[in-house]
Amino acid sequence: MINKEQLLTDQQIQRFIMDGYTTVRADFPTNFHQNLCQSIDDVFAKEKNPGNNILPRLPQIQQVFDHPSVRGALTSILGPEYLMHPHRHCHLNPPGSPGQRWHKDNYVFDQNIRHPRPRWVLAFYYPQDVTEEMGPSTVIPGRHYHHHISTDDAALTTEIPLPICGPAGTVGIIHYDSWHRAGANLSNKNRYMLKFLFERLDEPQSATWDHVEPQWQPSTDDPLQPVHLDVWHWLAGRQSGNGQDNGTGTLAQGNGSLAQLMESLSDQDETIRLHAAYTLGAGADSNIPMLIDALREEAEAYADELTACLPGNVRGDNPATCPAAHALTAIGHPAVMPLADLLGHDHWCVRTIAADTIGNIGLPVEEIVPALTQRTDDEHPRVRRHAIEALGRMGATATEAIPHLIDHVRDDDMRVRYNAALALAKIGQPVNEAIPALVKTLADEDRYVRHFAAVALHRIGTPEAQKALMDAMFTARWCPITTTEDMY
């Protein structure tokens, strides 16, 4: 096995952007996967599904995600400082299972608003050979940017599915917002799939894959061409408005007039809405005032959508963002300060979407930090959560907000605490004043808040932070070979 990361190529990144998935393989000797699969069988037989503890229970799984091809794919999409999320699950699809309905995963009890820019991915690992009759994980290519499909009933869906099959060691890297399901298992074998979550910690500054050709021109027949180009340029660190030319230029001929595009933001067809939004986003900065007005109107009508349980949002809390927000995100830096005016709007949902849009732009804009910092004390928890997330994505530019982030690791709302700890991790400055609050947060009632407090201590990296983290880790140590049969 070669230790160097096997990065994705330009063509593989382009297919990931368009299709919402790619596959790689941890090509260990056959007995590695066989032994791991047998161990999973044993754990399920004796203990049932260990849930999040599948990794400490079977720590050899980590070798799969450390394999050069898997790590290379994750680095290519999420950057070298990506983070394995503490939520993971071993999916058992037994013989005779009818499979699942089409769905998108929620964001683990958080309130993320879905967006095309891939800051999260799912990794599906097969520890055994998987054929189509075994009910593999299946995706709908090219629909990950859409919040709706024809129906979530797999028997009636008109979109064309793609089963992810392959030999033991196959790992599917899936855009987090992809529509997916377990297929019907028509075989006589258990089908296991280990699902792990990974997220980006740092905003892209340059391409982190094997990047040879900076320019890419998707087919003009591609109805989501401007969306795909925006994601491509963002991943390569060439976002609009940050002093670099992203190559999109002004509105192309044939895309329709400005008035037609603005009208298309409210079209019933989701593809038309997305195309219009990103075409406007690739156009002149003079579009910003109209888009700010459109965002205000959209957001005021959007409050119910944020919590509604829809096919693409079956648990609520993770809808897609507003069309005008897509356009302003694509415009980038010039849209940041105009969005600041909406941070003080009377309606909580306008403030929320404004903060989320600034966070999706993700550029370090020092002038916006005071306005976002003020919103960390907003009366509405969703506004606090999204303002804190936006500050985290600004990295070291947001250091003046650190005292507020420290305060909010003790917020009443779990989602706010979670994101305050994660924002401190993303900023990653050596600030010892954050350590006492983070140490207390290591005992938070929520397991995910505790995890991100630990990540923040690790990223702060001072001797005091490292000692606090090690003390907590020794106390919480998990012994993977301790069982009811072998307790000592």
C-alpha cells in the first residue's frame, strides 16, 4: 500500500460536483475485510448495534478511513483539515428487507440549511462484496441540489437510481444532500454498510485535489451549469468577489433578461430556480440590491419551511436555502456588507437567512465581524446559531468574537453550544481564556457538544489545552475488548 494520499483528479471532482458521489476502494488484503465483517457479525449477535460506538468497539475500522485512496478523496473534497464527525452508524440490511424510502440525512440534530457547496460528505464503507441483489446503498445522481424529487416512494420514483456496488473495501463518498436509500435485499446474505460523516473545518483557499486544468466548461445543455461552476470555483478557492476572477463573467447571452431571471427565482420548477439564481450570481454586482430585496421577501415567508417535515427534510430543520440567498452566495464578497443590513431586521427568519448566507459565502471579511458578533446575543436561537457558524467560517479574522463564542458554549440551546464549540475549533487560535469554559463543556449533556469542545481544545493546541484534553480523554477511556464475557 502506498502511504501518499491518492487525490482525486479534475475529472473525478467534476463528476462529484455533477453527480453527488464518487467511489474509491481501500484495497487491503481480502482477509482484512473478511475479519472485520466477521467481527461486525459477532458484535451484532452479542450486543446488537453499538451505534456511535462502532468505531471504538472495532477500532480497525479507522484503517479504512486512513487508507490513501479514502483519505485522498476526503482531502480532495473537504481540504486537508477535515474532521470525522462523532456520529456514525453500521447499517444492517438483512435478507428479505424491502429497502428504504428515498431520503436525505438530517444534520445530526443541528439546524444546518442545505446548500450546494459541499462542506459535509457521507462515507459508505462495505466490509464485504456487495452486489445489486444484496440491497446496496443507492443514490439518485444529479439530484443532490434539489429539495424535491418525484416521490420518496422507491416503487414510484421516476428519477433513475444508481446502486453503489463493489468488492469489499468499496467506499462511496456522497454529497451530504444526496437522495439515497437502502435497496431491497433479495439475497440470502446480510449486507453491512458503515456510514461515517466528515466535515470541512477550513474554507477552501486553493484546490486540494490533483488540479491540472483550472478552467472547466460543463455542457451548455446542462441545466445546472451555473451551479456546477460555482461549486467548482469555490472548491478551488476562486470564489467571486475575493480579488480573483472565477471565470464566470457577466450574464451569458441566451440566459434571459434580468427581469426574467428575477421572476424565475419564484418559478415552480426547482431546476429553473437554481439556474436563475446562479446565473444572477455570476452576473454584475449591480444585481445585489434587487437580490437583497428578494431575499427579505423570501425569508419572511420562509419561517414555516425551516421546521416543516417535507420529503427532503423529513425530520425538519434542514431545508434548502432561499433562491436569492443562492445568488448572493455566488456573488461573494460584494454581497457581504449589503447583507449586514438584514442582520438587524425585525423578523428572526430574515436575520437567520442573512447570517446563513454570509456563512455560505465564507470569506474572511473583517468589516462584518462586529455585526455578526452582535447577533450571537440575538433573542432567537436560530439567529445565534447561524451567526456563530458564519464567524467560525471566517477563521482568524473573527478573533474579536472569541469572548462571545466562549459565552455561548454555555448557551441554553444545544445547537448554539454545538456551533460555538465548533466555531472555536475552526478559528483555532491559541486562546487560553477559552479553556475553562471548554473543559466544563466536556461534561455537557449532549455528546456532540462534548466532542466539539474536545476538538476546539485540540485545535487551540497550547500546553494547557492539551493537558485538559488528555485528562478528559483518560477519564472517558473506552476499552474495545471489554465485554460481558471478559470484563477485566
